Amino acid sequence: MWGYMNDGMGLGMGLVWVALIVLVVVVVRLAMGSGSSARRERTALDMLKERYARGEIGRDEFEQKKRDMGE
């Protein structure tokens, strides 16, 4: 009977450690994700390309605005 209890406690402690490790990994990833270089800010040209792709502006307007930005 005592052997069964000890196994249950060991399993419980193991789960606690796994949960703590997962929590630390999630917190570190979130902290690094906010300043990550993989996530770049959208530039004006990116937004212009998106508008052109959605059909909000025509080719002539796209080219004119692109020239205005110095691209």
C-alpha cells in the first residue's frame, strides 16, 4: 500500500516539474517574441502593396505613390 502512495506522489511531483518547465518556456518565448527580429514592422510600401493587391488602388496610382515614397 505504501509503495502505491509513493509512486502516486512521485508522479504528482513529476507533473509539477513538467508544468513548471512548460510555464518557463512559454514565458521566455512570449518575452522574446515581443522584440523578435522575425516580426518586422510593416513599412509604407508594404501597406501600399497590400492596397494594390486588394484592388483598392489601380496600377497608375500604385506607381505614382511608390515614386512619391522614393522607391
